[in-house]
Amino acid sequence: METDQLFLAADAELRSVIDRITPKDFDKPVPAAWSQTPNPTILDILKAHAYDEAWVPAVIGGASVADGDALRDRDLLGDDPIAAYDTLNDAATATVQGGVDLEAIFRFQYGDYPAREGFAHLAMYRGFQAWLIAKHLSIPFHLSAETIAGMNEHVVPNAEEWRSFGVFPPAIDPPAGADDQTRLLCIVGFWIP
């Protein structure tokens, strides 16, 4: 699987979870490790994902936050946060579906990467957040076989490197009889019984 397709799969999975968040969930606290915002809530996480989606077309176009960040101080969610997120997600999806040179350079805040690798970074964030948010809010959810296979191909081989950067917590020994999703989540340290 090419990483642009992995991005699209993981992005769709995150959207499927976000679309099941209700306004009564917005003020629910989330683990501090999920955000740099003090005392983060589900709405803070939604704001972060809206910002990330809004940046996708610019990143694909070669832009960088270093060039200016007109999105940082904007209210991207307005009065209907889920619908606003979906609009940003639609734009990001359409941009990727329009075709991206996988050798182009994505200029992230933490460094420059070929799009092929950059899409794996974007997919990793979305796929694991989808699972974590769903678990936190007791939303029924299971990563697709496609996303699990893509993560195993493009993320797992680099898990220890990313762990050394603080992206992943320590690995967890999977329980006996663990399914593919549980084994993946254990490798990256996110599994919660």
C-alpha cells in the first residue's frame, strides 16, 4: 500500500470517530499527553485535528509553518465543530485524491520529509488518535484491516525510532490470543485493555 492511500484510510477512520462525537462530549477531559494545551478536552483535540486537516493542502503544496501560519489563531470550528471539521477533511481528502508526487518534500514543523514518508506520519497520527478517542469515549470502533496492514508496513518498522523521539510510549506485551489491532497497538504502546 502506498502511504497516500494509508493516509486516506486513516483519515477516513478518524473522521468516522469524530462524526460520532456529540456536543456533550466536547468538555470531557482527555489525557494530558494528547495535547500541549493545559487541561485538554475533547474539543481541544478536535481543534488540533481541524488545524492539522486545514494544513494538508498547504503542506502538499510545499508550504511550511515557517512561511507564516494564518491558521494558528483562526477559529476553524465555528458554531458547528463537527461540520466544520468535516469540511476541512473533505478539502484534505480531495487534495490527496488529486494526486501527489510521493518524492515531493513535506515541510513539517519537526523537519522535511519526502511525501512518501510524510504521509506515513500523517496517517500514524490520525489512525492511532481515532482508536484512542473512540476508546476514551466508549465509541465502538475497530481499525480496518487495510489501515492495520498499512501501519504494519510503514509505521511499525520505525516504531523504536519514533519511540526515542517521544512519539510512542513503551511497547506493551500483547495478551494471549491478541488480534491484529491489539498487536499493533501494543507495539506502539497505545493498547488499553
